[in-house]
Amino acid sequence: MMAMYALERRGPRYTLAFAAGCILSSAYGFLARAWPFGVVELIWSTVAIVRWRRSAIPPTA
């Protein structure tokens, strides 16, 4: 997850991989009964998916 965050500027696929890492971290947080961590990671994954969608769509004139 941290490596993908560092590489995000290289392309949208790294942003999507970061979102996937956040989702996996969120699942771990909920399974470990550390629900605040799970919630924060879920929020980060949502932000990353929105950023990925914006970067994957070419801008219109």
C-alpha cells in the first residue's frame, strides 16, 4: 500500500492498487476488531477510488 502511494504519480493503475491495499487493510482492521482503523482505511479507499476515476477519464475540452 505504501509503495503504491509513493508511485501514484506514475499512473492511474497505481492509484487503483493503492485503493485495493486500503480495502485489504480495512478488512484486516475489522477482522482484528480494530474498527476505527478499519473505518479510516475504508475512507482512504473511497478517496483513492474517486481519484482513480478522475484520473482515468480523459478531460474534455
